[in-house]
Amino acid sequence: MSDRIVIYQKPTCSKCRATLSLLKESGAEFESINYYETLLTTDKIRELIQKLGIPVRDLLRKDEPSAGNLSAATDDEIIKAMVENPDLIQRPIVVRGSKARLCRPPENVMELLK
């Protein structure tokens, strides 16, 4: 697999920092995007969900206080809430080509480095 690697992360997140360390140790070239500075659009979140191959609700950080308001929300409403409040997005997300992994635990990134 020779596709570019991109990690969507939050610098203060311990899982993000651990995943970044694994990427650096692997020697792979990658781009790091702090999605609090470069906000994700609705289209980008949909693309990530498709590459992850998961339901929208699996990308939602259910332990965030504002996630409680989304228990009866539609997928579109959840994505809109994620765009408006990046804390609602599970992290880190690593993409390589047409595949992506939610790196919780960080070692999940290794699946994309094979």
C-alpha cells in the first residue's frame, strides 16, 4: 500500500500522541491534521465514516456531556453536531488510501502500515 497516510488528531489526546509516536517510529511519512485547527466538514466526516466502515454512532464520543442530547438524533444530526463540536468525534483517525482506522487502541495503526 503506497497511499499517503493522514492522522486526524487532537494534540492533547493521549491516544493521539501514542499513535503519532507509533507512526514516527515506523518511519512512515504522514500528515498530521489537528481537527481543532482545521475543522472537519460534513463531507469529510462522511468520507471518514465510509473509509472506517462503521455506523455514524460509532464515531460519536458518547462520554462527552453534549453527546447526551444526541441519543435520539439522526445520522445527519450527529454529523452536524460533530462539525460544530469536534469533541464529539472519536480520535485519532488514521487514513491510508481507501482505508481508515480508529486508533483506539493506538496499535490499530499498525494495520495500515503493512
